[in-house]
Amino acid sequence: MQLDSLSAWLGWLEQNHPQEIDLGLDRVACVATRMALLNPSATVITVAGTNGKGSCVTATAALLSAAGYSVGVYTSPHLLRYNERIVVDGKPVADEEICSAFAAIYSACQQVSAEFPQAVSLTYFEYGTLAALEIFRRRNVTALVLEVGLGGRLDAVNIINADIAVITSIALDHTDWLGDNRDVIGYEKAGIMRASKPVICADFSPPITILDQAMALAAPLYLISRDFGFMQTDAGHWNWWTGAQEFRDQPLPQLPLPSVAAALQVANLLGLNLPTLNAFDCVAALRVPGRFQTVQWHDRHVILDVAHNPAATAYLVERLVQTASPSSKVHGIVAMMSDKDRAQSLANLKGRINHWYLADLEFIPRAATIEQLRQNLTDLDLSADFSGTVADCLQRALNNSNPADRILIFGSFYTVAAGLQALAVE
């Protein structure tokens, strides 16, 4: 099948499979086998975790690139353009490459279906994963940095064996799919481990299931604070250490420090010379869109953050406190999905946001309604100043704020994407 544009392909993919999420590796592995994608020649780093994955992927890819690797990066979801999900050597791939890969996947599905009683149907995410792997093979990249989409054990990314597995953090999220406690969720994340292959865990209190799985697989386990770690020394510097080595008074990254520390440990395990790479200057310069991203707009300081679970909003509060000025107020624009722990996520921000604006994402079926968000605030003895689209909320926050104030747009990726569009940020 040949469709004439990426948007046409994406529209078709949204309708192709009966379920948006359909965890399991059998279907996607079968098609990947037909396409000869399961054994890439490149070095593979797979990153799982509840929060901090995107920052770890960004830092790892930057360090590998500095070391001379040609790096293919696969992440999800995207903010503004689907192409953000598939990046080679720092640049999103073109529409035409993705369409060509989708066509190859469709052809492989048809071939596999001809050999089995039931047709092989792949999800939107599974198509994207295979497209990334196909493009990376065509581009002859020498390193892959793959971000798990949901969980780990049954996520499509896990069809590929990782040379190094990274688990950034374990917290409660996607509980309908992954379980309602850290041990069960940890077991799902631990599914990306491979026998005798190194595992890096940047969770300061890893669930026992992480430790047990590493032991069962004889996978060398590198734990933060035990085998590597960091300490922030002042507002602009930090120390990072691994084993007996310590690098002192390095420029402080703007990304979450545990995620960057894990990326540096990846580079260390690959035998890269960190001083030669200027590794600490490299990671200090990195930014990730939608992760405490700051934009100046009409003399206002706007912050955009995809924090959408309690652990993420707790970290968001830390960043807000670190960057606060005594005279500034915070105008918070929020929208979240209905299946998230909105109550605790918003409770973390009580007393940190002075004026609340509730954004309507009615075009997203999974989104929480304005009424649901308003009830969440009421339960916290809070009230909203305004509700409307993200763009409407942003305009109202502009009218209600002073130049010294900050406007925070947070919640789901859809919320931040709408904020970026309203701010005309590309």
C-alpha cells in the first residue's frame, strides 16, 4: 500500500488496529523477523523508567555522538511533529523516509498474514518502532538509543536486545497496564534486561524485582549512589563519580541529574574517555523540549513541562522553588489525561501555583474534562480562575499577570504541545 503523505499514513495507522495499546511482542517480532530487523549491528542502549527517560536518552545520544558514533534515537510521544520520534545524528528524519518505512512494514505484514490463518495487525506504536529500526538500518547508524514507550517487558522496543539497559526511575503510572505497586512495575521495567549484559538503575530505592531480575540473569547491575552517583555542590556545579573516579566542580546540567548521571555511566561502561569528549560541558548544554522548557513571550517567563504523574510534579515543584523570585506569582495552566493520578499530581503543587487555569482537551478522548479537573481542585480547597482552550488560558494568564510573574503550562504532552503552538514555538 502506498499513501501520498505522512499525515495520510498516520491517519490510517490510527484506525488500523482495534486497540490503541495492545501489549505483547509476538506480532511485532514476527514482522520484524520478516524484515530482518531483530539483530542490528549497532550498539543498542534501551532506556525504560517512569520519569526521566527522555532526558537520559538525550544525554546518552549526545555523548555517543561526541564520541564519533552515528546515532539513531527513537522516542515517544512527540510534541509537534511525528518526525521528532525518529532522529538520526541529531536531526528528525524526513516524511519521505518514514512513509517508505511504513510501506515496507505494510508489505511485510501482508506477507506474514498470507502464511497464518489470521491477518497480522500492528498498533500505531508498533509501526513506529519498526519504522525507526528500518530507517536506522538503511542509514547504517552505529548506535541505537531506544526509549521504551510503556513498561518494558511487553513494549515493542523490547524485541531488540540491549547491550546496555537503563532504568531511570520507578513510580506509579499507567497502573491499569503495569500494576499498582512499585515491585510489579519494577518487574515490567526489568524486562529490558538481558543475560550477562550491564544494567544501570538510577532509582535511589530500586524495587526488589529489579535486583532479583538482574541476579537471575547474571546481569552486572550498576546502582546509583552505590556504583556511580553525583552531588550538587552549588547553584551551578556538581560532582559525578563512578567507582573510584570522581569529576569535581563540573557545570551543572539543566536536565534531571539522575538521568544525566545514568547517561554518563553508559558512556563510562562503553569505555569512552569523558574528559576527551568534553562530556560535562556537552551534557550541561542540553535541553529537552517540554521538560521545564522556558520561553519568553510578551515580557512573560513561560515554563512548559510534561509532568503528568505525582513523581513528575514533585520534581517540577523542586525546579519551581529553585528558580523562584520572591516577588513573582505562578499562573498554572493544566490539562491531564483521565487515567492519571490527578489528585496527587495537583496536590503536590498546592501552595506553589497562585492562579489556576483549566485547559480543555476535548479533542482527546482520554483527556480529563474541565469538570473533573475542577473537582480535583475543589477537593484541595482550590478554585480555578478560568477555563478554556490552552490558547485561551494562556491569553487570560497574560492579562492577569505582571512581567515578574511566571506562567506554567503543564500536564500531558497534548497540553504542552498546544502551549507551544499558542506560543508559536517550533
